[in-house]
Amino acid sequence: MEKAGTDPRQRLYAVCHAYLDFARTHPERYRTMFGGLWMPDLADSSVTDVDLATLGDASMRILADALADCAAAGQSTSTDPAGDAVAL
């Protein structure tokens, strides 16, 4: 995202391209992230309830922030960047 410079739209595109690149280069991991294929047994895992509840929050925050920056610059009509990030 930093390589995209200061233009909010270019920064949003960079985030979106990063998601697509990850999906293309790590299809199994991407399916697990968004397909619900992996559900750890909390009794037999180091994964906690908090881990499950917050998994992916940082990535979604980056996307939501990029959308909010576009809205602030008049390049988007989003009024709910967090919700739109989930939809995107």
C-alpha cells in the first residue's frame, strides 16, 4: 500500500490487488480464510475464542481504512467503510 503513494484510490487498489495475489498464490489458505473449511477444536488447540473472534481483523481494518480514505477524498460514497470492506 505504501508503494501506491498518497492517492486514496490507488492505495485501495493496492490492498485489493494484494488480496487477489494472495488468493492466486495461496488458494488453499484463501479458501480457509473465507470458506469456513477450518474450524479448530478449542479443547485440542492453542487457538482461543478470542483468536477466532478477531481472526482477520487487522486485514479488514486496512481495507476499511482505505475505503474511508477514499470517501474522505470524495472518491467514494461509502458511509460505512467497515461494512463495505466486508462486502468488498
